[in-house]
Amino acid sequence: MAKVKKQPRPKAVTPKGFRDYFGAEVTQRKAMLDKISEVYQLYGFEALESSAVETVEALGKFLPDVDRPNEGVFAWQEDDDADWLALRYDLTAPLARVYAQYRNDLPTPYRRYAMGPVWRNEKPGPGRFRQFYQCDADTVGASSVAADAEICAMLADTLEAVGIPRGDYIVRVNNRKVLNGVLESIGLSDDLIVNPRPMTLDEAALALYSDMVKRNIESISRLDVLRQIDKFDKVGREGVKQLLTAGRKDDSGAFIDGVGLPDEAAERVISFLTAKSSNSAETLENLKVAVGSSAIGREGVAELEMISELLAYQGYEADRIVIDPSVVRGLGYYTGPVYEAELTFEINDEKGRPRQFGSVAGGGRYDDLVKRFTGQEVPATGVSIGVDRLLAALQAKGRMTKETVGPVIVTVMDRDRMAHYQSIVGELRAAGIRAEVYLGNPKNFGNQLKYADKRNAPLAIIEGSDEAERGVVQVKDLVLGAEIAKTASLEEWKGQPAQSEVKRSELVAVIKKMLG
Amino acid sequence: MAKVKKQPRPKAVTPKGFRDYFGAEVTQRKAMLDKISEVYQLYGFEALESSAVETVEALGKFLPDVDRPNEGVFAWQEDDDADWLALRYDLTAPLARVYAQYRNDLPTPYRRYAMGPVWRNEKPGPGRFRQFYQCDADTVGASSVAADAEICAMLADTLEAVGIPRGDYIVRVNNRKVLNGVLESIGLSDDLIVNPRPMTLDEAALALYSDMVKRNIESISRLDVLRQIDKFDKVGREGVKQLLTAGRKDDSGAFIDGVGLPDEAAERVISFLTAKSSNSAETLENLKVAVGSSAIGREGVAELEMISELLAYQGYEADRIVIDPSVVRGLGYYTGPVYEAELTFEINDEKGRPRQFGSVAGGGRYDDLVKRFTGQEVPATGVSIGVDRLLAALQAKGRMTKETVGPVIVTVMDRDRMAHYQSIVGELRAAGIRAEVYLGNPKNFGNQLKYADKRNAPLAIIEGSDEAERGVVQVKDLVLGAEIAKTASLEEWKGQPAQSEVKRSELVAVIKKMLG
């Protein structure tokens, strides 16, 4: 026979930036997704599972004049004539494609939820993977901000459903139109909202200020202002005021040039930044002052007012959902209300320092996304929950264990009695008890118990020929056994207090009782 | 502002060979996966969700000396120095990689289940997509055929759990070693089992006879025999006998050369092909005769005997699991027992002709797959359920409807009372009733009812200012309404028998009752 050339052994590795999920990691995420989808369904949303693969064209990755598409997605081309294909990088771009494709068959408004992995071709980092789960709900075709309010309410309900108690989260709501109104009111009229062409969500994510400059926006005065606003957390009210006007010295003594706004204009920006009050009504009053006579600004405040009223009427008060002008999500993309859910409790980071957990979900109104395909504006709003972050939060709070209880293990004392051992697990399973026979090499009994330990088994069942003759089995309580092993003397331990003899005929009933 | 060049509108299409799943298509598959994983867990299997992306090297697609990897997978390379990556084409190759990678941390035996989409870069056809679901369970590290028997039993349990009653399915079991033994016993010794190098499952799938020839297997005499065996269904016992010996005339009168086996050898092959009896004990006796003195053949029969005994002891008789020599799955790949679940009922095909539904799951023992990575043989056996086919079967039998009941729709008669309508759905949701307010443009009331119809809503709630004043709402039974509309006269229909007035305070209780 002709020899086939021997291949070198392949490496057994997960590709860089990807990971595998085992046991409880899978089932706990599934349980969370189940709870989330239950709430989404209760609100009338319908499931959609779109293809994981999209054409690059539909995703909105505009190909440069080279062979490779933009960074950020995993893309390939089968042959020179074929479409470029890519893995979806979020669940919103595919929704826009699906709605445009099936709009004549879908109800309007179309409320859909979707959950599943998305892929990003980005530099991986600690806790940052190239494949991760999203869980989205969107309403397409509803222009009323009642749709936005509803999604905020649903977001609060969802967080409580997965185990974040009231007080441990806050949903913060803002409106892109308000900031635009403020900037308009101080005479900065270049337009960051209405882009020369509609952007996809991912473009928006990439649309950092520097990027905007690249896209040839002539006047950058608004951008200058935005850059200073972004420093508010760091330099505070007075610092921003100086940066917006004549400039300031930083901590190193270096002088940073100011933007050169008049004092009054700077004050207006500051009044926007500090508009947040402990109750939404006061915040809204402050925002009205901040937008002055700007029509778009007033519209934005009116929308926030309506959202606030709708939510208050249903009992969602400021302890759950609050108007907050500092929310600036996806600046380049959203066209109206934006919202974000933040967990407010502290957890310890890798170095043991307490820190706020931060954002776990966000979204907003994007009225231009379907238009890319159809030419007609289609209003849409929706939220995306970062499922993996939310799981991490629950784990950090100790509300989710990393281990699950394993099956009852029936050990093999006598290879010839395999069929009999199988019938024991058969009985246990029929009673709904997770159970299995040890299927490795049974020679070394210690290995069987090590296996049971590794599987986190609560009980092991032992039946040798002696027990079989007497119609009994030994049941070993592995949890109790492990506890006793920690404290007991050798004599106590040899007495095997964690092991008991049970009549074969009573086995299922006894085990059911032992497992509670 | 500089104009950005206008892009042509992208096409809103699912990539060729892919599809989107809506509503019930998603939730029904999820319900099925939930039921399957429940059984798998009961049997002690642990969840694994490996990365959807693998290195081409780990998947076992050996790159030719060109830029593109083998057909069959979706693969790409980020840059010239980077690894080729690919979407997984099944769940078994990733399991082998995961087990090799984590073998020191995983329990042995490692029982894992996995479910999720896989991707094949194949020519799409009717009902044949490039992305589809698999749901696998495998035991790695158990050489005993008790592991194979257990998976066959679990497969039977699983089919019953998802709604295929006993009698509507059959699990058929064979053993690769038996056929090899038969061929050995007639003096054909070239080796199709132990390949010059271990093959991946996908290679196996591709390893059709013609392909084997390409792979330079010198002697093709076994292949010749296999080709004739494959015609058994078509030409019958006598036809195969002729083809194995001196040749035969086909229906058109053309003469087909025979393989040239002596009569006795041909009879032995025939005895293998016709070994199946109505009970497994008889089948096994027949197989013993067929393999003669071949050691590998006898080993194969002994393994089947043990599987048969284990299953019989647990009550899995020939009405559920049967020894069947005609099962030849993945001929190039499996090393021992192979098994297949077939639905035995008839359904009507696209043209209304009755046909057997056929195979919905299959698997077997593959002892060489992990060895690719580690150099050490690791025994493994497992099953893969074709979830989408199984769903199609249940739908074809009318055991699964394609529609789900939609939410209760609260219509909008008065835009200013939106908060109030929202509070109605809030109450309904709090009572666990799926409900939503119509969020489209409320001007045209007919559109609201059309929407309710499209959503398959059971009830619509109507509250105008008149009703609000009187503290009542109208409840429209849309299911009853649709029935009445079919038969009633105009007068009867105008009497609105499907509509009733309900006190606002009793609304939730009444709706709960109406929905049963």
C-alpha cells in the first residue's frame, strides 16, 4: 500500500482570543438567557435567530479597494466572484437586514428578541474575548418614545428577574437630541447626528472623535467641546469651565489651551453637565434651561419628559430608572433616547480593590439603520444585554456558584455485573435522579472515588458480590465524607460514618431522601 | 462640510445557503434542545460549549500547498503569518481538540454533551443549509462497549422524551469489526479501518469509495465488494451474488462484470447481508457464521453480543434497539460499534407521496480521533442528533404546530392615555399574561386589529374615553371572532358576539379565565 505522508501532530489549542465553556459555565448562562427571554416574551417580543454569517455588504463594512475588508470583523471570500461573507459582530445590524428583507411579511411594529454569540476581530485582552454572547430586544417601526420607555421598564424587570435586586442597579436615560440642542444653543451648528450616510452600529462604535476627524467633518468645534465634556469626571466643573474658555494648567504644570468659548456659552455647557438632580422632574427643568431656545434640544427634553411620565405612571421611580444627561452611548449613531443599565454595587477587582461594577446593558433609538437598505426611514429602538458581564456580576456577588452538583456514581466492583449496575442507574434516572455507572477501567477502586470527587458527585453506590448476595448496597455520602476527612481522627475515619448500608429494594427511596 | 461619497444601497439578503428562523421556529427548537439536554444530564453528561471558531489545523483540514484550505469548511486567514481559522463543521472534532487540550483537568471518562450550530461550505439544496444545529453526547476515555450500549439506550430515551412514541423509531446497531471480519474471512485483507493516518469525522464523511481510490489505496478488491454490497437494496440477494461472482445483465440488457469471488466467498458476504433476524440473538448467530474464523470479526460479534445483553437486561428490546448488519455509517472513520436512529413512520414528501422519514441520529466508536493530537489512543464513542430533521419529523406528524399564541394586544384609542394603557399591560404581565400596547401609529384602528391578527393575538382590549369614564373595557375574542366571521351573516357579525364588556377592576381575572 502506498504510504500517505505523515502529518505532524496538530496543536490542541483554542484559537487566540477564543475560549471554551464547561459545565456550570454553560448551564448558568443558559438559565440566565431563559429568564431574560421569559421577560422579553411577556412583553410581547418574538424570537428571531438570524444566520450567524452575513454578507459584508449587509453588515455595513464597506470594502476598501484592497483584498481584505475592514478590521473588526472576521470575513472571508470563497472565490473572486463570490460575496465577501463575515460573522455578525452584533445582533442589531442583522436585525436591520432581516427587517428590510422581510418587511412585507413581518408585523409592524416588529418586536423581536435575539440571543447568541457575536464575533469581533479585535485584540483580545483579560476578560475580553473575540466571541461573546449578546441578548437583545428591539422594537422596529414604532416612532413613539413609548417604545423607548417600555424597553427601559423591561430592562429593569429583566435585571430583577435574573437576580439583581432593586437598589443594586439603575437604568439611566438620556437623549441625543438634548446635547445637540445645547451645542446648537451656543452657536455650534455642525451636525454630528445626521451623518452624511447612515452608519451601522459598529461604525458608530468605531466613530471615536479622532475617527470623525478622519471622515472629513470640516468644523471640529463641536468635537473640541465634546472632548472637554468627556474630561468632566477627571477635572470637575471648574476644570471643564477653564478648558471650554481660556485654558488651564494641568497637574504637571503644563498649560492646556482652551476652546475659546465665551463664558456664557461655557456656563450653558456646564449647566447641561450638572443638570442631574436626585429626581427626574428637577433634572428636566435644568435641561430646559440648558438647551435654551434650540428646537432640537426642546424636542429632546420633551421626549425625556414623556418617557419619565410614562414610567412614573407605571411605578418605575428614580430608584430604578432615572434621567441622566451624562449618558453618551454610541455618540455617532443614536438619533434619540439612549439608555444604559449600571450595577451600582461594588465588587473587588483582580487586585482586591473595590470598584463599581458598571454597565451591563445599553441601547437607544436608531432611526436610520433600516434606511441603509430601503431608502425609507424606519424608526427603531432597542437594548443589548451583555450576558457574560451580567453573569460575572452575579458570580462576583456570590449569587451564583461556579459548581453544580454532579451525578450519583454507581461504582463497578465486579465487571461481570455491569448490566446489573446499569439497571441501578436506570431506576435512579427513572426517578429523576442524575446517575451514572463508572465506565472507566474499574480495576483501581481509588480511581473510581477520585472520579466521583472530580465530578462533584454527592453520593457513590457500592455493590460487591457480598452485598449482592445479601440484597444490600453501600451508599457513601461524599459531601459528608469530605467534611469528616478534614477533622476526624484516623480511627473515626475508619469507622466510615459517611457510609451506610441500604436495602437494594429501598435504594431509590433512600437516595431520593438523602439528596433532599 | 465635505461630502462623503454616496454608497450604493446594500442588498438585504441572507447569504446563499443560510436562513433566518422566526418565532416558533426558534422557540420550538429551543424546547426540543431543552428536553434532549435534560435526558443527557440525567445520564450524567456535562455541558460543553467550545468556541465556534477553530484553527484549521486542529479541525483536521490539512492545507494543500495553495492559499485556500480544503473545501467543506468556511475558513480564513487574517494575515500571512496568522493561523488559518475556520468555523466548526461538527461538534466531534472540537471535542477531540478540547479533550486533548484539557485532559489533565477533565475527569476520565469525560462525558460531555454539546449543542449548537455547525457550518458546512457545501452546495446548498432544498432543505439543506450551510448552518444547522447538532446535539451531541460523547463519552471519551471509556473503552468498554458498556459506553456504546448506554448511548444507544440514551438515544432511545431521548427520542421518546421529545415526543416520538415507542414503535415510531428504531435504534439500529452494528459493528465495523464484523464487516471487516467477513471480508478478512474471504481473504480480502487490505485494511479500510486503520487508515494510514487517523481521519477526522468530516474526512470520513467525504471518504466515499471514489475518494478512497484517490487516496492511493493500492488494492481495491475490498472496495469492489463494498460497491456491490451497497447495491443490495436495488438488485437483491441474487443480483449481489452475481455481481460478486461472474457478473450479471442489468435491466437494460447490458452486462456488468462481476468481481470474480468464488461462490463460497460470495455466499459468506450474502450471509452477512442477510444476517438480520427479527431478534438480536438469531442475528448474532448468523453473524458468527458469516465472520468464520476471523479474529477481528469474532471480536466484533462478541461486542455486539455484550451490547445486546446489557440493553436486554435493562429492558431495551428489539422494538427499540436492534442489531442490524446493514448499518454502515461513516465507513472510513469508525473503529467499532456504530449506531443509527431511524423514524419508522411514513410522511408525505413535497409531491404528496408517502415515504419513510429515515435517519435522525447516528454515531459510533472512534478510538483514533484524540490520538491525532496526543499520540496516545483514547477510546471514545458518541451520538449526534440532527435536531432540525427531528423537528421536521414532529411537524410532519402534526405533533408540533408552526404557530404560537401571540400576546394580548391593548389597542390605543386615545394617544394621551398611553400611560394608562401601559399600566393595563403592566397588570397583565404581573399576572404572567403575555401582553403589549400597540406601539405603531394608532390613527387607523383597522391597522391595529390587523396587527393583532398578524401577531396571532388571542384577545384585543379596547378602552376609549367612554369606556374609561364608565370604568369598563371591551374585550374582543379574536379567535372566536375569526370563526364567526367565516359563517355569520352581516347582521349576526355586527352584533359583535365575540366582543364583551368587562369591568376594569375585573379585567385581569376575566382575561386569565378566557385564556384558560
